[in-house]
Amino acid sequence: MKSIEVNGRAYSWVKQPTVVVCVDGCEYDYLTEAVKAGVAPFIGALLQSGKAFKGDCVVPTFTNPNNLSIVTGVPPKVHGICGNFFYDRDADAEVMMNDAKYLRAETILARFSQAGAKVAVVTAKDKLRKLLGHGVVNGICFSSEKADQCTIAENGIDKVLDFVGLPLPSVYSADLSEFVFAAGVKLMQTVRPDLMYLSTTDYIQHKYPPGTDGANKFYAMMDRYLSELDKLGAVIGVTADHGMNAKTKPDGSPNVIYLQDHLDSWLGASKARVILPITDPYVVHHGALGSFATIYVDASLRAEVSTKLKATPGIEQVLTNSEAAEQFELPPDRIGDLVIVSEKNVVLGTSAAKHDLSGLDAPLRSHGGVSEQTIPLLFNRTVNATTTRRLRNFDVMDLVLNQTH
Ligand SMILES: [Zn+2]
């Protein structure tokens, strides 16, 4: 049977329409709690029948590195995307990493489309569209955020609001994700893509813990659409880009270590540069606070900074560039001299003055650290034995194309 090799892994040619879903911020408990509440019967059936697994995502447990790992089948050291945001040493500038020029590997989606498969990509936020759709030929690729602006030339489809039958959703809403699922079902009913990738947004997961009404409503919605895709004959693989945890003190206020403020008081102003790779244009629901940060600092000061940070309560790991590159499989040229991971209920900031937390209308929940690494892998087909291997979210394409029957 024909197979396609991408980034050193072989993928069997699609036998039936195949859908891979990345549910943003999907801590495993969201699934079990929604099932327990009786609102997600389709997911419940998958959980019960041995078609659900726990795996690990990529650290930093952020959206872009993990979405790109899922569609390339490899970790960031190969594809190059290790954050939403980074400090480009060559350009001496802090820049968004959402341009395809930063991508160092081809995607499985692109390679399948180039070999003649019908490929569709629907993302919630537009920030991911260009990276995920890079290299896809004759395919459909759009975001719910800009669904009103699609053209045949740019997106392979137009009049998307009419096609999906929903109004343009707000970028801060559960509707942004529902639009992705609704579009996926519509595409399956009409175009019937051979390979489709759906990627949602974690607006709900940042706001509502597992088992709450707000969360269960989201998973009930997702359950309905997954069940529809299943009825339409699609092979489905569901995973997540990262988990999600409360990042609050006992009084409910955000539990933040402001790294730049610490460094400035230890070393003097501007001797070190803190970069938060969670930073993106959509910070209202997390204030750009996550559990992973990287520091650029002169070699002569690194040992002192490292010692002091290791002694700071709430810090879980302080790694050198090469230690972090090895442990988390990251491209060393795109991370700082030190990599800092905070504990489960702690986030890292730059300076207190630089974080606008006024938009937080619920106790802070976020991600980025090792504590958000466990993610679900869920299939609507039986998967060949995988118990001996450490499953990663970026194995989902391999599992869904090669290992289901
Ligand atoms: Zn995410």
C-alpha cells in the first residue's frame, strides 16, 4: 500500500476520510467529568472501550509548538516552532513565531495534499492558519476568526459563513471553537476531505475547571459534532496541545513570579531579558502568564541567576540552554540561555507593571509547564497495542493513519 514519508516517519495513505482534532487545553479530566455528568455519550463510549489513552505533549506546553508537532509528527527541535513568541538573536528583536518562514519541517498535511489527497484545515484563531496550512496545495484552509474574509485564492473556499450556517464568532468565545467543529461536519458532508485537521481555542478551558457547567457545556457541544463526524464515516483521532491548571493562591489571586523584577533587583536594570513564549495578541484570558519562561543573560551572570532562581519558591526547574534543548527536544537557537519552569499552580511573568490582568474575569488558569504535559489521545477505532511506548500528542497522525483498524 502507498505510504508517504514525512520527517522520517511513514504514514499509510488515507483509506477513509480521516479527521484529527486538537482540542486546545484539553486536560484529561474535562473528558471524564463531562462523561460523568452524562453530557458526552459519544466520548463516554470511547473512554470505555479502550480507545482512549493518556500521552504527553511538548514542553513548553503552549499552543503553537504543539499544533506544529501534531501536524509534522516531530518535536520542536525538528520543526523549529518552540513558542508563540521568541527573541530572534540575529534580528535582535522580540517577534511572533507565527510566520511560516520559521517552520523548518514539512507538515504531513502538506505532503498528503502534494500527493493528491484532499486536505482541509480549520483553526479557531487565525494565528495558526498560515503555519498549519503551509505547503498545502489545492486544499481548504481557514480560521473561524476570519471566516468572513475567505477567498478561493487564499483559503480554497469563500462565503464560509453561509456554508457553515453560523454567524462570525467573537475571538473570545466558545463559539469560535464550535464554528471549527460545525465547519468540519459541513466539509465532511460536502467536500469529504481525505485528511482534515481541526484545531480549537482554549477560551473555555482558561475560564472553567473540569466538571463545571461552563466546561461541560463545551464538551457536550464537542461530543455532538464528533458523533456526527463518526456517523459520516470518518476515522477520528482527538488529542490536545496541552493541559490546563489553576494558577492561583489560596485567596484566588494569580500566583505569579515576576522574573524580570527579580532579575533587575539582583543584577541591575536590563542586565537580563525575560521572554515569555506564551505571549500572543490574544492575552485577555491569561494575561500572558504561563509556567514557562526563558532568560537571555550574559554568560558571566548565569550561575548566579540560576542559583537564586532555584532557591525561589514556586520554581520547579532552572535549565541551561543545552539541558532544556535536550530534555524538551527544543531548537537551541530559539530558546534563551536559561529555561525556567514553574510549579503546577504558579505562573511566570516579566515585570508586574507589564501584565494587564484587568481582563481576567475568572481565577487564573493557564499552562506552559511540565504540569500541563498530560493530554488525551482518543480514537473512534481500535488502536493497535501501544502500551509499551510513551505516547505523544504528535503520534496522533501515526496512530490514526497506521495503527487503527
Ligand atoms: Zn493551547
